[in-house]
Amino acid sequence: MGAFALDHSRRLARLTAVALALVVAIAALPAWADFPMPEQPDPLPAPAEDGLYPMIFPVQGDHYFSDTWGACRDGCSRGHLGVDILTYGVKGVPVVAAAAGTIGWVSSTCCAISIEHDDGWKSYYIHLNNDSPGTDDGQAWGIADGLVSGSHVEAGQLIGWVGDSGNAEGVSPHLHWELWAPVDLDADDWRDRHQAINPTPHAAAADVPLPDSRSAPCVDGVCDSVGLIDEGGQWKLWAGLEVGDGMDGFYFGNPGDVPFMGDWDGDGVATPGLYRRSDGFVYVRDSNTEGVADSEFFFGNPGDWPLVGDFDGDGTDSVSIFRESEARVYVINRLGEDGGGLGAADYDFYFGNPGDVPFVGDFDGNGIDTVGLYRQSSGFAYFRNSLTTGVADFEFFYGDPGDVILAGDWDGDGDDTVAVYRPSDGRVYVNLENAATAADYHVYVGSYENAVAWSRAESANPGL
């Protein structure tokens, strides 16, 4: 579930589940046990570094969790030895091995297991799903096929699915996950070989999704990709949409400016630009390298949003504006220079609603970019295929509240479709149909303040 952008109906269901979970949480805030919890080893044994165990996050879907180490359980007869990773009321979310190892204990009544890690550590996976789809019948087996005590698993391998089995019946589906550090692996009593530690900081540090098992959408072609910008003004471009395609970073601009990329000289490679909404100044650079702006000029009024695209089909991009207060687009098909103003727009038209965020793309593949708008509060996207006043030609829901909208030719077929960058989980979710569907592909790129679409020629040389 978490590996895909949610459509509108699924989002409503998720928000409803969150609301119910909050009601339950407020009604029964956890108390903490009044007896001592296990003392934490210090320092932690290898392969832990800087106090953190290297691992893969065990729940591969939408989730949330908090630190409840030591919270009362069973009437405060014991303290909570794990972290509960909840999935917004959804069962069946994949659970994977946090590290490579051998399955040890397997619950005979379903559904829980332990894994003895190859490095000497140990983890527990409890409340795996035991229900048939759409039921609470307790008739399913929530451990992945073929896995028994003694089976070896790799880090990130599917081992089961989130559920509410065991003493979690009647509460929200979740994975109870424990992490145990080795203390004396030669001890006769298995209980003396490991010691439970608070898993929450380790889970939080590892909260990174696995790569998408599907192939990237661009095959044997030159496709658009993404650029990421951090809060300090460092840009990091991705040569493609595969894991590990990130290139060396460079610095350009000031924090707070709106970043974009455009092909200013018609060579097929987009380079950075910035729009300062406080005064309407535009700063563009002619190469993907560190440095000051190669040209600057102003266009628009304070508060306007920049629109970058090829609006006349001449093969080069220009910077136009969306005036949110008027729901009006002002198009100009040239760039300025020497700090001067561009003057009046070539033409303007009305489109959209105030508050929506603009984006640009060639949605019908005719070589001319047009304007779309994205409602970040709900994930509602809509666009026109002409630069004229009128209602949207296409509209659909895609993404989650707070996502950053992008548009590009992700598969090299000649027309642009949307994608969203989700800062909360560091992933780009690509939609190849401009429709309210699950993502066709996603890739983890890391957590940044902002993201832009990057059009690139066949060469990915960052000096272009």
C-alpha cells in the first residue's frame, strides 16, 4: 500500500481510520510500567554504529509509530518490549526481514516469528495477519509460504503481512516488532543470550522503503528525471529514475526561492532557475554546476508563481507566471537580461482556483507546454491542453496531501504525465496515464525540501 500513491477513495478510508485511531488513543493514553525495563547495553555490539543497528524497516507500506518502550501491558504486569508499527487500519501490508538470518521460533497458533540474525542479533515479528481478505475470521496463515523454523531469509525478504493476530484482536492492525542485542551467545539458556533493547530509534533511522520491484519506466530512451533541492540551496539531479542514479550535487540560489529547471538554449538539457516571489525576480543558470546566475530579470508581481515551459513550440523554455489572486496565467515567450523587466505579457488567460499550485507539461505531445494546477490539500490535479481560458480537459486525484507535483516524459513516449514527490517518505511516485490510479512506479530519492522535473538530453553530464 505505502509503495503506491493513493487514489481519492483510499485516501478517505485512510483518513477515517486515522481519526478512529486517534479517538482510541486519546481515550486510552498509555501508562508506563513502574518496574525497571532491561538495561540497555552501552555500547551496542557490532554491527551497530553510532548507537544504531543497520537494518531494513520491516513494514513496507503506509505506517506510523511512536516510542512506547516500557508502556504498561497486561494490567502493568509487564512493560512493552517492542514498537507497534500501525498501518492505518489496513491488514495485509507486507512485512520483511529487518536483517539476514535464520527463522527460529514460529508460533504454532499463528502468527509470529523470530529471526536469529547472521550477525548475532535477533528480532521478533508479532501479530502477523491470520484473517482471510476482508474478514476477521482467523482462518488465514500470515507467514510467507515456505518459511519454517530453520529457513534462512535475506534482509528485505517478504516474511508475512501485518494483521491483528494473538492478543491484538480488537485493536488496530499493527506489527509488534522487537530488537534484541547479543550479550552472551554461548549461554546455555536462550533467554540469557540476548537482551531486548528499545527498537524505536533503530526503526526510525531505518524508515526507508525498499526499491520498487518493477522496472523504471524509461527503456532505451531519453526520458525526464527529477532534481532535488535541500533547505541550504544544494541541488542534486538524478540521471534516471533508478535507485542510485543520483549525481553529484551543486549549490545555486538562496533558501526560500522557488526552484525550477528549463531548457534556456534549446540543447535539450534543462538547467536551474529560481523565482523570488517577494519581488518577481528570476535567476537562471546555463549549466548544472555551482555558481551565480548567468542572467537575471524580473517579471510579475510579488506573490506570483513561476511557470516554466515551451509555450510557443520553438524548442526553448521561458518563464511565465500564475497570479494566484486572480487565477490568471500570464505568458511571455522570451527571457530577460541585465536585471531588467520583461514588460507586459504576450497574452493572458484565466484558469483554475486561487490556492492551487501550478505545474506545466506537454500533456498531448504536440510540442507545446500547457498549464495544470494541483490542490495539495486533496491531491486533485487538473490541466488544459491549450493556453486559453476554459475548464480542465483532464482532472483526477493523485497523491497525498502535502505532495509536490511534477510533470515530465517519464517513459520517453513524447507526452508528459504527472508524478509526485513525497517529502515525508523521500519517494517519487510516477503516474504514466494522468489518471486516478496507483503509481506505475516509485523510487526512493531521499528527503529534501523541494523537487523539480528535469528534462535532459542523451548525455547526463552535469556540466552541460
